[in-house]
Amino acid sequence: MTPPPFVRAVAYGLYEHRMKAAIHALKYDRLHPAAKVLGRMLAEAIAQLAPEAPAEMLVVPVPLHRTKYAERGFNQARSLAVHALESLRKTHPEWRLTLAASTLMRLRATGSQAGLSSTQRRLNVRGAFSVSDPATVADKDILVIDDIFMTGATARSAAQALVRAGARSVFVATLARARMVHTASFHFSGSDVLDAENFTDQTGGDKTGGNAAATVRQAGIYSSQDQPSF
């Protein structure tokens, strides 16, 4: 497979079990308070890039097509990005990350990726994205944000559009990613430990989704200090 047009991709955990339920609660049940909690988790994934990523980056959420946006009423990738940046401003104040939510446009309403093969997914999103104003990304370093990394088809297509518009480099961060056999081709780092059956963080949480359901239920009352990790 052709090397991806992004430098590196990171994710917080696997798209399984309670993590999957938490993401669905945000996207489909519109449990908006969950975005704050999940955004902090996304921030942990993004922080893995800090040692190697540029000191200044544009943060670009993967957009929805206008018909999907009208149906859902919000873009979950943008919501996650907003809350992740809030967290990163506290933990990495020296890192200049600027939200640029209108940078990418989805040119056509792509069908659902669910149930498609890797090849079908790539064809489904091929040419689906464009940059609204190439001057805004020319010679800039970009961090693309999405909720889920499945085969990487969406990330590739978005990164290709940004690179064609003149972006200097593209990194990708998602909240979750699918379990894949050949993860190396997608440039996931060893520090993710995403191929482990269970990723345990410093607090003993299971990053495959250990407390996601409870986390979502309590999203409105936990603070950043007492929120349990997966």
C-alpha cells in the first residue's frame, strides 16, 4: 500500500466495548456533555505527538457534509477538538494549536463506511475533501482530528487534500481506532500500545473502554481533576 500522506497517527484507545458505546452516545444520542470528557482523552493522544510535532499547528476537524450536519446538528470531530484544545492549553501551554474548523470541506455526501472493505472505503472517500482557502494551509503544519480511525481511508483522503493545497506536514489524532492487523502501515506509534489487548494507563484504567459508560453518564459532573480514565 502507498505510504499515507500523514506523518503519524495516534489514538487514545480501541474502538471497542464501552469506548464504542461512549462515542455512539455522543454522535447518535447527542449526549453533548460527553464531548468534554472524551475531548480530554483525545488530548492525551495528541500529547503523544508533542516531542516530535511542530511547535505551531492548525487543528482541522474532519468535516461532515452539509446534509449529514443538518441531520445530526453538530460535528462530533469539531466538538472533540474544541475540548481537547482546552485541555492541552493547560497541559502544554507552550504548544500553539489553533482551531481551523472551516479549513476542510466535504464536497459530497459519502455513504456510510460501516461494512465496507478497505478498498471500498478508500473509493468511498476518494476526492471527498477540498480546502476552502489554500492560502490558509500553505506551508503550515496541520493536525487532523476525527473520532475514529478505521482503515485510515478518511484520514488519507483529508491529508491528501491538505497536502495538495500546500500543507507542509499533516498529523492525525483520533479518539479511537479499529483493531487492525497491519497497523505499521498507518504509522501508529509504539507509545500508543494500541495493539495490546488492554492498555492500562497510570491510574489503572482500561483504555479499551473500562469505564466509558459510567464516564459518559457522569460527564456533566466530573471535573478534569477527578474524572476517571478508561
